[in-house]
Amino acid sequence: MDLVPVTHEELQSGSILIEEGRRQIIGVKTGRVTKDHFEVPVRLQGEVTFDETRLTDISLRFSGWIGDLAADYEGKSIQQGKILFSVYSPELLSLQEEYLETFKRSRKGSQRQELLIASRKRLK
């Protein structure tokens, strides 16, 4: 097959004209353009994971254990402001009782106000 040079006008227009005899030789088929639904089935493998930027770890600053757990399975949706879990800590319980007792007695005298402030700091 002989090569045929492309003219400058064909390059500018973006289309090339080929004679009918040459089209038959190289096997070009033509037809009408139609708009139709085209679908190719695609099967892919993947893994669904968590968005790690939205995960949060909760570390307690005291010793204790979890009593009631609202998030009782992985992936459970929790609304903001809802109770996530309840904690029991003997250490916190004794600090709370100490604070409440100090609060009851602090109504009299400024020295007891200082004790209340110190008790509150320990509780925090």
C-alpha cells in the first residue's frame, strides 16, 4: 500500500478524505450515527473501611471500669451529646464524697472555702 501525503487543509480541518477504492482496500466501514444506551458490566473487588480521620480514642485519666456501654458493637452510630458509656471508679467516688462533704461544711468561714477549692481541684 502506498502512503498518501496529507495536505495542510486536511490538518487544519481535523478530517482526512479517503477515496472509496482505498477505503475498500483498508476495510473501513461506515454507518449512521445513533444515540443508544450502552452498558458494559464491570466487576471489581474492594474493601470498605472506616474514615480514620473521623475515629476517636477515649482515654480515661483515672482507674475504673465501664458499667453501661451504649456503643455495644463496632460501627454503631452515636449521636453527639448522647451518653456513650458510664464509668465506675472507687477513686472518683471517694473524691466526690469528699467534695460533697466539704461543700456541706463550707457554708461557715473562709478557711473552709479554701478546702472546697482544693477538694474541687482534686476532683477535676
